[in-house]
Amino acid sequence: MPGYRQLSRNRDFTVLWIGDTVSELGSALSMFVFPLIAYALSGSALTAALVEAAYLGGLCATLLPAGVLADRVDRRRIMLVSSATGCLAYASLALAGALGALTLPHLVVVALVSGVAAGAFNPAQVSAIRSVVATEDLPTALSQNQARQHVASLLGGPLGGLLYAVTRWLPFAVDALSYAVACVTVSRVRTDLSAPHRRREPLRQQLAEGFRFMWARPFFRTLMAWASLTNLVTNAIFFVVVLRMVSEGVPAAQIGLVSTAAGLGGLLGAAIAPSLIHRLPTGRLTVLIGWACCLPLVPLAVSDSVWTACACTFSLLVLNPVGNAGISSYRMAVTPDHLQGRVGSTSQFVSMSVMPLAPLLGGWLLEHQGGTVAITALVVASALLAVLLTASRSIRSVPRPSEWVVEEAGPARDLAAHGAVRAG
């Protein structure tokens, strides 16, 4: 089984990973303080939710056209422009904060712009990984990608709380610097990241091609419905948890412990992910992830303490990287190279399309129903979604990685994947 040591010898993947990790950490700082500052300026949970909704809305609105761009335009250029945009956006917030002119509309605009930049960056980054990593290394590479996200989660809360305590705009200055670092690392990648040479069909036809590829495979069809609704429910739960603590006056440093717990659980999950992905059938692993997104959240309905939130978040995140890396590896392995950008963006768009509603749903439930009722209702919804995965034969029947079928082999290195079962 390919391991982390083998992947560490892949220079271009390592360069990409370092830059993305630094940028991810910077973004974790900003996303941690966004609701804190918005709530301090407005005193309203719904208004605080608007800032996060703006970020998610910008991200989701950009994903599909960004997938087309990733299959048509040099992916390095896309990542550079996106990172530079994020750098300028967060630098403007830091400058406004230093001048004492930080306002809620400015927060919303920067959240929207940074969401658009992230939406443009993600399909290009995923396609770039496919260019620099062989098929047999995908589970390990994507597990390591999950690890960087959880490193950011682990450090983002405590560091964000510390910087926020110094002055509320300091996390934005650090985030701007992190985007500058990402620009430098992307420029250092040696692999050709230009898009495959393809006939340029109309935009609508290219967008539809990614959807058709996903819709034709029952595994992905079912998974898209589950992922979008689970993201809505789970993120609404955590928004309720965080805003409930904010409204009760819990110190920012203690709230940051929830992110720390999430980071620890995610790092543990990322460490064990390659082994579990290679040993367990992907379909059964997916069902397990469905229930792992539900059961750890039950205690939140009866306890509102910081320590309960930490324990539940840790438990939830242990298997999350395993599921994300396993499912993403399978999708990338069976997707032809000329569709990598569009299929990746389609998958992410559908799974995140309703996420802008998550903070609004959580904020509304918290203000009108109270934290206990809100979390109970959302946990019940997550259980019903886990039943959807369990009942799907197309999900349960997908085999382990050694039996995956690659749709188009492409480079000779991809011929290592073999088997007799297709998706769905």
C-alpha cells in the first residue's frame, strides 16, 4: 500500500500541500472571527449568519464555471489569480480595522469575494493534484489533503481567538499573508498544469458534461443527494452550537477549543485513512461515514457545555477524513482527465449548494426554537439521511480500491488500477 513516506518524495505535491496548508490556516483564522465580529457589530445571530452565508454563496456560485475553466485554462494561473484576490480582500479588512473603519457591509463583501476566490481555486487545485499524483497514490494524497484541513482547524480556533484578543483585525492581516505564501508555492510547481487540449464546446454543453458523468452513475447520484443535505444539517448544528456559546458570553478562547477538538479528530482520521480506504470496500465505508455524521451529535441535544461540544466534534471528525479521501479518490480514479475539473466542481457544487442556508437555518432555529429543540430536530434529520445511504445498493456494492475500474487510463502510471466492477 502506498504510504506517506513514498508520497513525500513527490516534490510538486509537497510544494502544493505546504502552500495550501498555510492558506488553509489563514482562512481558518478569518472564518473563526467572522461571526464573532459580525455579532459584536450587530448583536444579531441572523446578521452574524449573513457573513458566513455570503462566503458560502460566493463559493457555490463560482464552482461550476470554475470547473469548466480548470479543464480549459492553465490551472496554475487560476490558482495564482485566486490566491492574489484573497490576499487583497483580507488586506483591505486588516487596513480598515487598523483605521477603526471596520463595518458589517465590508465584512459581507470580503466574505463574498473570498468565497468566489475559493470557488475558483478548488477545481484547479484538485485537477492539479491529479496531474502530479499517480492513481495508486490518490488515497494517501487526498488523506494528506484532509490532514492539512484539520491542521488548520486544530490551530485556527485557538490562534484566531488569541489574535482576536490582541485586536479584532489581526487575523485578517495574517490571512492576507497566508494567501501571499500560497502564490509563491504555486509558482514553484514544475509539473505542466495546463488543461488538456480539447475542442471548445459551448459553455452550457461543457457544464452539462460534468453533471451527465455524475448522474449516469447511481453511486454518485445517491451520494450527491446525501452529501448536500448532510452538509446543510451538520453545518447548521455547529452554527447553533457556536452562536449559542457566543450569545451566552463564552470567551473566544474557549469557543476555539471546539475547533481544536475538530482538528485533533481530523488529524487522527487522516492518519488512519489510507489504511482503512485500502482495506474496506468503498461502499461499506461510505455507509459507515453516514452514521458517523449522526450518532456523535446526539449528546449536543442534552448538553450545551464547551466540553460536550469538543467531545462530539472530535468523534464526528475522526472518520470524516476517511470518507472524504476514499470517496474523492474513487471519483478521481474513474474520471477521465479531460473531465477532472468539471466532475470535481460538480461534486463540490452539489454537496455545498445548500450550505449557504446552513447558518441561516441554524440562526433562525436558535432564535425562534432555542438551542435544544434546534439541535434535536437537526440530529433526527441526519439520522434519516444515514438511512438513505444504508438502503442504497449502488452505495453498498462499490468495492475496495484494488478493484476499482479506471474509466480512461491516460498516463501509463494509471494502469495500476484494475478490477471488474464499475461505479454504480
